Amino acid sequence: MHLVVTFHRLALSRAPNMSTTARAASSDVFEGVLVPPRAPAPASPHAHKYYQDRNRKWPFHTNDAGARLLGALFDAAREVIAVLDAHIAARAVDEGERESILREGADIYAKKPSIRERDVTWSQAEYRHLGLQREYCRFKSVQRFTETWACLERAMTAGVFEGVGGGTRRVASLGGGPGFELIAVREFFAMHFPDVTLDLISLDLEESWRGAAEGLGLRFAQWDLRSGRVAEACGGEVDFAVASYVFKMYMCEDVVADWLAEELKTINSVLVINRDEYLKQGCAMMESRGVDVLKLLKQDVGHDDRQLVFSRDRGFKPWSNASSMTFPNVPYEEHKKKSVDRDGGHGGSRGGGGGGGWRSNNNRWGDRSGRGSSGNRW
Ligand SMILES: C[S@@+](CC[C@H](N)C(=O)[O-])C[C@H]1O[C@@H](n2cnc3c(N)ncnc32)[C@H](O)[C@@H]1O
């Protein structure tokens, strides 16, 4: 970390001669991402505005507690970005090369060249690119943190963490990359289960995520999710796992469903966070292997599979109203209300997003398919 601080100061001291790219790299990467309420005191407790998207086009809102959590997240992410900046500086022979690494990373992040060819957001070679990693940590951190936090709140309302008690709990992120979802787990447990000591591990095929994950204070192990054996990879049995933005692209195949269904005999539950609202095939793969799929988002205006809990033989509560959410409308749900209004449908609730959940086999609304409008926003 000392090296990082030194680099950061060095970069700032060069400011007068810097090009635009270099200046962008050294200015505060989270400037303008969280906007405090204007005086006088607002009526809504969710008066802080924040953005998950790169272009700051789509505002979300949070309360004072959420604003504090985001502030702490920014601090952690700034440190990791500083680590990546130091690696980029060490690799580049001169300022020009450093800028070109940053520019390439920004291009790969924005253009996603592998989506069409390989049907993955980024290829493994692209994930390895330090400039891409920098962009990823900068722009994905807020979305991953807030979505995981909202998922944890819903899961807690459904009773997923009942009996967690004290002691040490191990939580693994499958295909975890830098692991911002685990930072949400860490802060959430610190708030709600302060007697629990956590062992948090990001498991990922891409070894070069290690620096970012360890920079965030997580353990990291290189692991191929096609191989299973999660406990072996983590050095002991795992209590909970998170699959954030990996299920559809990397886990919806028999070889993965087989081991996951088997390992859920010892893993308490797996929280699955996606951008896809319709994952009928993936859910069916798990259910046909004896896994219960709990849907955490309301299903009353159509399918919404963006937050799921996989478990075996655990009795969760059926639908129940959530207490107030820290990050309402996460993931973005207001389009569902709009489409229902437009179609003259069922009149779903606006904002918030509920807690509790629906068993997928209790879904009352048939097979309406298709991805929601939010699916392509990021
Ligand atoms: C979209 S990223 C998600 C990262 C993180 N979970 C998040 O939500 O930000 C997908 C991750 O899956 C990893 N990955 C791809 N194939 C994998 C495999 N076979 N085994 C383990 N991880 C893999 C990639 O390296 C990448 O870090």
C-alpha cells in the first residue's frame, strides 16, 4: 500500500504537464457519483442522489445510511484503483504508454468487443487488461455494491440468514473478480450480525484479479467454476455463496448445475444476482436437480429473475413486505410499473422493491417472456 500512496502523490505532482487522459486518471474517480440533498431538509429520507452508470444518466436515491455506505465504498475502491494505477505505471515504459493502457481499457469497457463474437461481456484476455480492470472497479463498484446490498436485505426479510448467529462464516463469490459484492456482504454483516467473523473469498478464473480483490481486503483463489469443489478452493466449507453477474453467461450448463446442486447440500444458500429478468432455463436446470429457487423480486407484473436464492430443504418465508430499503428501486424496477400502466395491467407498486419472495413454482403469471428495458442499460 505504501507504494500506492507514493505513486498517487507522484501522479498528482505531475499535474501541470499532464494530458487529458492522465489528468482524468488522477482526478477523483467518484466525483459527482453521490449528490447530497439540497437544503432545506427534504421530506423523503431517500434524499441522496447517486449514479450506478458510467454516464451518470440514471439517478437512484438512498438515505443517510446508504450515503455513508457509499462513501466507505468509494474510499475502498479509490485504494484499489490506486493499486491498479501503480501497476499500470510500473508496466508502462513512459507516459505515452501509460496513457495508451488507460485509453485501451476505457475503449474495451465501453465497446465490449467480445459481446457479439463470444457472447460474453468481456473475454478473459480483456478481463486481464489493467486498463479494463481500472474501468471495471471504477464503474461496476457502485452497481455491484448496491445490488448486492438490496439482495441481502430482501434475503434477510425472507429468512435466509436465520440462525446465522455468531462465530466464523465463510462466504465465497463464484466468478467474483474484484469482489465488490463481497464488500456489500462485509458491511451488511457488520451492521446486522456484528458477532459474526467473516471469511470472504473471491474465486475467479482470472488470476490477475488477485491484486484488486486483496486490495479490498478479501481472500482470492484462482478457480474454474466448471470444476466445482468450492470448499476445497476456499480451504474449508462455505456457508453462503454469491453468484453476481456470472449465472447466465458461465453457469447455465449441466456440468455446473450438477456440482452446484450437489454442493448446496452443505452450502446454506447461493444468492444469484443478474441483469436478466427471465432465466427460466437456468432456474429449471437447478429445480430439476432438487434445488429450490426463491425469487426475491416481485413477480406480480411478469417474470423477474434478477435476484434469486438457490437452496435445498430450507423453509423460507413466503412473500412479505420489506421494511424500508436502503437502496430503493435497485435493481431498477420502475419500468415494470410503466409497462403495466401502459398495458392496463395489474398496477404494481412504484419504487422500493419488496422483500420476501416467491418460489418459482408458485409464479402466478404464466410464461410472459422477454427482457425488460433495464436489461441493456449497463
Ligand atoms: C461479469 S464478471 C463478474 C465479476 C463479479 N462477480 C461482479 O459482479 O462484478 C464475470 C467474471 O467471471 C469470471 N470467469 C469467467 N469464466 C470463469 C470460469 N470458468 N471460472 C471462474 N470465473 C470465471 C471472469 O474472469 C470475470 O471476473
